[in-house]
Amino acid sequence: MGVLQRWVPGISVVRTYEKGWLRKDLIAALVLTALLVPQGMAYAELAGLPAVTGLYTTVAALIGYAIFGPSRIMVLGPDSSLAPLIAAIIAPLVIGDSPAEAVALAGMLAILAGLIEIVVGLGKLGTITDLLSMPVRVGYLNGIALLVLVSQLPKLFGFSTDGDDFVSDVVEFVKGVANGDTVVAALLLGGVAIAVMLVGRRFAPRIPWVLVAVVGAIAVVALFDLADEGVSVVGVLPSGFPSPSFPNVSLDDLGPLLVGALGIAIVSVADTAALSRSFTAKRGDRVDQNQEAVGLGMANVAAGLFQGFPMSASSSRTVVADSVGAKTQLTGVISALAIIVLLVGANDLLADLPSSVLAAVVIVASFGLFDLKTLRWLARVRRTDFAAAVIAMLGVILVGVLEGLLIAIAVSLAAFIWKRWRPYTAVLGRVAGAKGYHDVERHPDAYLIPSLLLFRFDSPIFFANSGFFEEQLGDAIDAVPGGVSRVVVAAEPITDIDSTGAEMLELLLDDLGTRGIEFAFAELKGPVKDRLRSYGLYDRIGDRFFYPTLGVAVTAYADETGEPTRDRGGAV
């Protein structure tokens, strides 16, 4: 039972459930359902799919995660950041105007993404999400936010466009407005809905303002017969809930779907892990992040089998569930059952919901994705990270969502490699009134011990930077007035030396030997010493030239040469 409970956490919830939780879970479920329905439908349309598939996805996600997910509070469902990515993946594969084919492709995409996420969890490969650094993730989401905003503007104004990228979407929208295509009633409904959600959320955040906006819009459309005046509405939803089936797609489509599923898996696992960590820490719980990936994967597989599409954790819906007192995943199960009841017994309830209000829901969600504050902060504190964020954002906007994701990952890796390729180096000296040895560029008045060079290299030594190490050390030696008789490398940051680095060190020792300069390491870690032994370099350098600390290295040099370790005036 212990192993089963580990991989099926829902069993533990059932076994430990307390009667006092039921009322809170029930109330939270009713509030959550009011948010899940319009958002699910809106994000489905954003993904280029029939609105009802958003409800299918929501139900499958909530029940799948309730069984296999480890968090007691996390809410999964259609996601505004994934929807444009889904649309970008399946749109080129759909032949003509075929909603059924689009649904099948989206379902297979969800299954493939889910299987990848399950493999990530079972293989304890959650570190794959580290490929998206924080700046690149911010830039990617900002790009998604702008794409979402622009793509929904025509629907908000009551018309449609044929644009297929960011620039053409903007151009087509401007043309539509200029040509008088705007449906004023639709725009007013959508604009008021945006105002209600934004203003209401600010002054009364506990009230489900999405529900208020949706119900109010439905009432206005029905009261004034606005559907007959050109306002586009959702219409009657298909009755019932689909039975499970495996999506029927062409073998030729599996390759592009698999590539897209990998990108979706990386984004959704990263988002889910970050959200899970923050909420479990808040509630004092501990969650296995690998099981989190399994739970996410099982929920995606379930969505794919029930005509759904890929989804992820939702910060907004999780916050709602937490704020209204949800105790367990029973909240999600009750919400799922409520949606099924809606589909089976009241599928015409949302028939008069204006498409412009669904667009308003998505637009408000895009505001939450856009993070100008972090961009400004990055521009102030670290320009390279700011540049990475901007590159990722422009990649999404100008090249495409999937391509932008790949660019974002490439930027993350490139930024990492650059920092290791050209790491910071420093010559160290003694500073008056301070312990230890410090960078002379930051402390120009530091005292340099005659004929001794203390050199720090802030990176492992590997093939890409070994030449840079030799170059920087050579320049530092040449810059010492009166010459150098011994070099001590402050090696605490050097966590590895690869075979190319070993080759460089061997040639460096030859060169320094001909110049009469001794070479030593201080604070080199044991595993790196072992590596030097395997290269045959440890014995060549000599055991006595491996010092435990810089202080010991300086003292040994002073004892051997009589050179002072501080200036003769006693300033240091």
C-alpha cells in the first residue's frame, strides 16, 4: 500500500480525509467552478479549438490530478501561456477548416506531452526545466502576453482577421478598425467586462469577478437580443461528455507533434514545479517534484483521451481555491462533476455568452502574464539577463511561439556558456583593515606581495575557456613590476579541469618553467586534485605547491623568500 500511495496520492487523501473539511471543499468548488468554465472556454478558443473542449480538458485535468497529483491544493486546467503554443503547433497540420481534425491533433499533443512529463517524473529528470532561466522565462511569457493580447483584439471589437503572425495580426486589426468592421455592442460588452474584472479584483479580490462579468454579459445579450444585432455568441454547447478514445492522427503528423509536446512539457513542468513549491511552502507541506511531474503527465494523458488539449497548473485558479479555504483535491473533483452536470443538463446555459467577453477574459489573463516590473529590475541590476529576456520576448513575437521557445532555451544555454567561456578573473592583494585577499581592481590601494602573483579564476577550466585562462594569467604575470617568481591560483571556484584544461596546464607549466616561475594552487578541491593525479599533473606540480588556503600559501612564500606579506609602513 505504501508504494501505491506514493504513486497514487489520491488514495492517501481519501484515507486521511476529515469530515470537517467537506464544507470548505464544497464551497471552494462552487466558487472555483464559476472561474473554470469561462476561462476553460476562452483558452480553448485561444488555442484554435471549439470552446467546449476547454471544459472537457478542465474535467479530465481536475480528476486526473486529484488521483495522481501530490499537492492537496494545486488546480490544473487550460492555460493562457500554453494556448498560443498549442495553436502554433496544430494550425499548420490542419487541412482546411476541420475542427474535428484540430481536436484530434490537440488530443494527441496532450497525450505525447503527458507521456514526456511522466518519463520526466519517473526518471527524476525534473532538472530539464532548468533550461529555462528566470530572465528567459520572463521574456518568453511577456512575448506570449503580447501575442495573446493582439490576437484577441479583433474578437474584442467584434470581428475576425486572417493574420498568421504578430505583425500581420496588428496590421489586420488596424485595417479592420479603419474599415468600420467594429461591432460597437460587442466592444462595449468586452470593454465593460475588462473593467469589471480589473477594478473588481483590485477592490474586492475575493469576489469571482469573472463570473460577474460573464453572467452580466449573458443577461444583457438575452435582454436586448444582441445576437441578432451582430454580436457573436458561443451558442449551445454539445450535450453530454465524451467517452474516452484515442485520437486518430496521421503518422506524418507525429514528428511535429512530438517536437511541440517536448516544448509544452518543459514549460508546463517548470510552471507547475514553481507553483507547487511556493504553495507547499506556504502551507507547510512537502511535495515530491518528480511525482508532481507524473501527476501533471497523467492529467494531460486523460485530457487527450477525452478530446482535450495540453494544460498546466494555474496560479490564478490555485490562488482562488486557497483563498476560499479548499483543503484537498476533492475541491477539483466536485468542480469537475459540476461541469459535467452543466454539459449534460444545461448545455444551453451559456448560449448567449458573447465571444467578445471570452476575449476579455483572455486579455485580462494576458495582463497577468506580462511582467514589466521584473524587466525593469533586470535592466537595472544585470544588463545581460535583461538582454536575454528581450531576445526571448522578440523571438516569440517575431519568429513564432514554438520557435521562440527554442530561442529562449538557446539563449539560456548561450548565456550560461558565455559566463563560463569568459569568466571573471582577478589579481588579489592585501587591503588595509580587511581580512583575506581582495581584487585589486576593486581595491586599487591593495598591497601586492613582491614577486608573488595571487590569481583567481571564477570558473571550472574546460575546453571553451582554457585558452582564456592561459591568456589572462599571462597578462597578469606581464603586468607585475619587477617580475614574478611564483604564481598561486586561488582555486576555490575551480570545480573541474577537463582534458583540454589539463593539456593547457601542461603547456603552461613548460612555459613558466623556462621563465623560472613556480606554479601553485590554493584551496583546490579534493576531486579536482584527483583529476590532476589522473592527468599526471599533480606530481609534476608537486605536493608542496597545493596549499589549503591562500593565507598558508602567502606565509610559506614569505618564509622561503623573506618577502613581506604587508607594506613596510604597516598599512596592511
